[in-house]
Amino acid sequence: MAKYKHTDAASGQGLFLTVNLKEQLLPGTFEYMLNDVLNNKIDLSNFDTNYKNDKTGASAIPPAAMMKLIIYGYSKGLKSSREIGELSKTNIIAKALTEDLEPHWTTIADFISGNNEQFREVFEKVLTYCNELGLIGGKVFAIDGCRLPSNASMELTGTEEELKKRLKIYKTMAERHIERHKRKDKKGEVTAENARHYEERQKKLNQGIEKISAFLENMEKREGRNGKELKSNVTDNESALIHTSKGYIQGYIGLAVSDDKNQVIVSAEAVGSANECEHFPRMLDETNKSIEETGIKKKRKATILADSNYFSEENLRAAEAAGMEAIIPDGDYKKRLGKKEERRYNAADFKHHKGGDYYVCPHGKRLEYKGNTYLRGKEGKEYRANVKDCRACPYFSKCIKRKKDQETMSKGRTLLIMASSEEGSLCMELKKKLNREEYQERYSRRIQIIEPVFSDIAYCKELNRFTLRGRNKVNGQWQLYCIVHNLCKCLKRYNQKKNYA
């Protein structure tokens, strides 16, 4: 029988090998570029003010090592501080980036949650480096928001009245739970497992009661644009109840402004509000600030693209003041540009007569002025047609979308004229521009400029929720992910410059 040399590999035999950490970072890879850029291109001295150990105290892990480890972990789809901490112990690339330092996961968590301002400065420096590589065009930008849940409980969300009802329910549940346990105890039916379950359940109920009670004592009501009370959250009151395509979430919107040349993010911020529209002017200011500070050559009249959520007279004025041409469609943009025989009538199809202050519909019937009204906190004029005219109108199906029969309707067609529908307004001028193929073609580029950014962050980098609480902390985490995205965009041009491609 043949004899072969024995090995212990099958039993898990380890090896003692000499490892050169520098050789683990291969030219042409993302980790090689990351190590070079953060060591030699990006100044991280702004983190030094966080440390007071120059005379006493233990030596801290260098910020460069922490940043490299976190960015590498985020690029691999790891968002938990525990996972990133474990990566520094088990992954040879992570060990090479940190130079064999193994920060505890609590150190990583504190670093991520406590350096919002520093991350903003690093974001600007990375943006400057992107500009040095020629990745930014400065001609066309697009803005949008990525809606993500945060570390906040949906169950503890509500108005003051709703939270009081929730508190009452918790107290009732706690009382019933105690009574149920007492009855079992009298009958001698309480086992060790029952007792353990009772203590855990009662502890959770008591914690919920304490949280809601403490929150209600110091609660400050918040009002929305329509004057109604906004829902508050006990665990993170800076987050918001946000509507998405899959229902409601309790979280934040990660806003980003992307450049058209290589989808580099030039401005980023996380906001705790249900609608990103109101943050458009500030994002424009931040974009101009970033362009100025990083030396980006913005074209004389840059263009900003946004979807219909941002359509308002205020936002168009803000874009004009910021020196940008805004191309933002209204909510009826697609309906208005459909086939003539398929599209429904909108405000543009009704002719206004200033003398009598009334409108005439496409069928030649009058809509009389009925007074001023409010929609989403904004004032507008209401005009209404005679119900008899609408019941006999041959264009009913193109004018009114309703389930009720035409003959039984109780009100005629109502036309609400906001500031955006008035002749001479910026909104009306933009609507007219978007009727032209030139502007339709320019607006069609919005999706390819901004949507790949969110696909990369949410899908490739696996950011499906924020792990922190509080707007400042969440904003810091969003800035970090935008830094990761921009550095990934640098890789190809970096390799070409270093002849690694």
C-alpha cells in the first residue's frame, strides 16, 4: 500500500507565518488607494481637538486608522460597530489598514457618533481631491433624498393625545400582568420558567411606562406646515414619520446633491422631516459653499434638477438667488405631456378673465370665484363650476376623476389656483418651458445623475437603516457613507494616474 506524507490541515492546524502588512495592500485595489489617500492626501488633524491626553492618559488610536477601518468596513456592507471591530481582528486587509491596531467596538461606536463636524470637514477634503482628479463637471447637478428608518421605535410614535393613550394601555397591561401572576402564585402554578418570564415582561412594561411618562413631562408640541400637530417619537424625537413606497417608517431622509460627470456627491445632509422640499434652499447654499471651498469650477449658469416633490415658487426663487437654473416638474407634468386624447384637463386648460375674475373651461362654461382656501399650509383661490353644467358636460371623463356617476355629483369642477398657477410666476414659466422638448431632454437626465448614488449606498454598501439616534449623529453617519461613495469614484482615475490600471 502506498504511503503519503501526513498533514494536520484537516484538523484545523494553524501556522506561524511572517506577515508583512504593507504587502497585503495591493496596488490597484480600493484599500491601497484608501491607505495612500488618507495617509498622504487628506489632513485629519481636525480630530486632534477631541483628545486631551498630551500629558496624561493612555495613547489613543490614530484617527487615520479609525477612518480607514470604518470606511473599509462600510465599503464591504458592514454598518455595525461590532462587525467592524471584529473585522480588525480577523481580516488581514483591515489589519494592514490599521497597522495591526484592534480598536474595541465601543471605541468605534463613540468615534462614529461623536465626530459629526469632523466628518463634514473630511467630506469637503475628499471632494477637493475628487476635483483634483477631474471627476467633477460643475455644470449640471441633481438633488434627491434617500428615505431610511433609524434606531427609533414606531410603536412609541404619536401626538400628545396618542402617547397618553399608549401610556394608559401600558399601565393597564402591567396591572393585568401582575394580577395574572398573583392568581397563578396562589394556585401554586408558578414555575421557575414562569417567574423568569414574568420578571422580564414586567421589566419591559415598566421601562415603557417610565419612558413615555418622562417624555410627556417635557414634551414640546411641534406643528407642521398645515398647522396640525406633528407626531413625536419617544426614542428619537428628532426623527420623523416618513411615507415611503412600502409604507411608513420612523427615520430620516438622507439628502444628496450629485454632479452629472461622475455622480460625485457635492453636498450631503440627513434631515428628520417627512418632506425634503423645505430643505431645498439650504442644500443649494451648501452646494455653492462646497463648490467655493473646494475650488470646483462651476459653470456660469449651472443647472439643478429635482423631482416634483421640490416644485414650489419658493424653491424656484431660491435657485434663482443661488445663481442656478432649476428644472423641476410639477405634479401634473406626466399627465400634461401625455397623448392629447388621453390626458386630463388641468389649470393650464382653463382661461382666466381678469375683469370678472372667473375661469372658462374647455367646454366654454364659467367657474366662479368662491373665496380663498388653504392647501398644505399655502393660500390659494378657489373657483367652482355650476354642478348642472358638469352633469351635462361631454368632457366629464377628461375633467373629473371620480367613482360616482356624473348625474349624481353634488359639486361642480373645482379649480384651486395657487401662486404656482398664476401667470407671470416662476412656476408657470417653468411649466411652459417643460412643454418644450429641449427642457424635457435636460430633465430626463435627473435619474441617471442621482439615482445611481442611492443605489450604490443603499444596495451595494447595504445601508438599509441608520444605526444611531439624534440628527447630529445620523448626519455624521450619512456623511461617512457619502465619503465612501466619493472615494470609490476616485479609484479608476487614481489607478490611471499611478499607472496601475
